[in-house]
Amino acid sequence: MQNHDNSYNNADSFAIIFDEAWKRNDFNSKAELTTEQKINRIIEQHKDHPFIKSSPSQAIKVAKFRLRLLNLEK
């Protein structure tokens, strides 16, 4: 888990850590995981982030939006 000293309770702050975590994770070796499971895994890894703590359902929506926006969903 990362240190979130420079994290804020907003979607932009969450998007930054989500994008980095998505790109850093080795999901290729876990091809059986669904996109939902991958998102949930990242959210669990960063559960102390202020935005996840205050708005977990919004964090999932932001994560799905980021995947579509950056064409990362594979």
C-alpha cells in the first residue's frame, strides 16, 4: 500500500493513483480476472486513499471511466 500523504479527497487524486496502479499491476498473468475484479483489487490495495474512504462507489465509477478514457481495458 502506498503512502497517501499527498492524496486528496477528490476524483482527480484517485485517478492518478488508479492509473499508476493499473499500469503497474501484472494482470496478464491473471487473465482469468474480470475487469471488475481488477478494479476491486486496486481499490483494496489503496483503501486508505481519502476518495475511496469517502466515496467507494464513485471510486469504482471513476476507475471504469479512466479505463474507457485511456483505452486501458484489456
